Amino acid sequence: MLNTIQNTLPKSVNIVEVGPRDGLQNEKSNITVEQKVELINRLSKTGLAHIESASFVSPKWVPQMASSDLVMKDIEKKEGIIYSALTPNMRGFENAIASGCKQVAVFAAASEGFSQKNINCSISESLKRFEPIIEAAKSHNIPVRGYVSCVIACPYDGETEPSQVSTLTKEILDMGCYEVSLGDTIGVGTPLKTAKMLEACLHDSSTSQLAGHFHDTYGQALANVLIAMQMGISTFDSSVAGLGGCPYAKGASGNLASEDLVYMLENMGVSTGIDLAGLCETGRWISAMLNRTNASKVGLATAS
Ligand code: HMG
Ligand code: MG
């Protein structure tokens, strides 16, 4: 029995740290460029291989990300680490490139309501916007990651049909994204709902093309990671200290805390390459800096 369970787990997992972007974009307090840069520099020392560091969106829509160009220029870029950024349109892409970004991400939603509220256009219009970005990225040799939000439910349209997620995911992959991160934006998914959504996606996409991005609003994120791993997914997004949420998804809390994810994986023999103690220290540091409660249980449990 134990062997059967162990055999369903991957040997290693890739973690995409989204705290500096998904986390900080939703903070109410003013965060300086220096604080953002220090967060990313500290995260760079923990063994993370991919840190989503910035977002080249309209500053009117997401004021916290307004200084993304300065952040990208000021961080100490360590060899072997991907420092990526969100780019909703060509303007964002051009700004990202000018700031030294070597990887970008485009983001769509599986529901029309969220697409309108988040990026002010329909799903099909958003795909049209991505075309020139992906084209330009190709000519710059820049990999493009894709996001699909509201894969379980939408704060405006209610439950999302798994087939809607799988069709959109396939379209984004066919356009040239190397991977699609499936976002439970409002964190309402349970393991069986997650499995149903993934089963639909796995009809036309492979496990290596999919990632899980589970917000932890209802405390289900780790359970969703576990079921997704058992279905073959081995890339997950998480956020140090459980920072964040989405400004256009009221009530959405932060992502799964990176510390809690690393603790679970490493203690199950699934390698992450991440120094848990260093990550916990960074989580405590940023929580104190932002004067916010640390949302990582492991971060709290290991505090001296
Ligand atoms: P719009 O208002 O339809 O666009 O916004 P527009 O072209 O009319 O431009 C409006 C203003 O923004 C103009 O300025 C543009 O110049 C400027 P004005 O003339 O009024 O002074 N503008 C820009 N400025 C800087 N950089 C740009 C840019 N583009 C336009 N790239 C737009 C459309 C997409 C720009 C807007 O809706 C937007 O920025 N949305 C971003 C929303 C966002 O960042 N949401 C959070 C990230 S998504 C997320 O968190 C989910 C995820 O984590 C996965 C999950 O959890 O599910 C990824
Ligand atoms: Mg998110």
C-alpha cells in the first residue's frame, strides 16, 4: 500500500516562487523598490530556480507593480535562476525586455467575467493580444509561460467547466507557451474538483506542459498539490509566507506558502533543491517588513 502511494510521487518538483509578483501585487501598504529587490535577492539565495519577480501591467490597474522596471534592473541576477515577469500586452512585453527580462508570462482566464474584470477584454481578445507577444518573444529567444485563471470557479461567473479550462489551455500551448499554470485564483478547489479539471486538461496536454497554481483561501492548496502530483504534475507555484491574492478576485488570499510546500515535499522524499530554513527566514523577514501575519504554518512553527 505504502509503496503504491510512493510510486505515484515524482522524484523532484519544480517550484515557481510567485511571492514578489502575485504576493506583493495585492499588498495594501506601500512597498519600496528596495524592499522588493531585497525580497528577490534573499529568495535567490534559497535554491529557488524560478522567481516571478515583476509585472509589466498598467500602474493604474495594479499600483504595487508600478516600479517593475526598476526592480528588474536592480536585482542581483544569479546564474541559473529565471527571473520572469507578467506581460499582458505588447507594451508590457517591450518594457519587460528593456528591463532585462529573459522570460515572460501571459495570462488569460477560463471565465469571461474574470477576463473582463482583470484585463478588460474577452477571452478571445486576450488570445489575440498574446499573439504578437509570443511572436516577438520567439525572435528574442524568450520562453513564454501561460496562465489560465479561475480553473475551478470564478468570483463573477461561478463554477468553471473543466472542458473550458482544457480547451483554453491547449490553445495557449499551441500558440507557443512552453507551459500553462492552472490557477485556482480564489482557492475554492478541493482535491476531487482539481482532479476533474486536470483529467480534462490531460486529454489534450501532457503533464510536463502543466503547472498548478493554488491559492489557499479555503486551506485546500496542499491537498490539491498532492492530488495533482499523483496525476503526474511536477511544477507548482507558491508564495513565500503565503503572500498575496489577486486585486480582481475579492477575498482571494495568498498562494500556498512556499515553506509549507517545500516542507511537505522534502519530508516525502520529493526533492525541491530548496533550503527550507533559508526560505522560512525570508518568509519571517518579509512578514515583519510588511507588518503582516506570516501565513506559512511551517514559518510560524520554526520561529525561534
Ligand atoms: P486597458 O485600460 O483596457 O488598456 O487595460 P488601455 O490600452 O486602454 O490602457 C489604459 C492605460 O494603461 C493607458 O494609460 C495605457 O497607456 C496604460 P493612459 O493613457 O490612461 O495614461 N497601459 C500600460 N501601462 C504600463 N504597462 C502596460 C500598459 N498597458 C496599458 N503594459 C490592461 C488593459 C491589460 C493593461 C489592464 O487591464 C491591466 O494592466 N491589467 C492587469 C491586471 C493584473 O495585473 N491582474 C493581476 C495579475 S493576474 C493574477 O494575479 C492571476 C494569476 O496569479 C493566476 C491566478 O491566480 O489565477 C496570474
Ligand atoms: Mg495567482
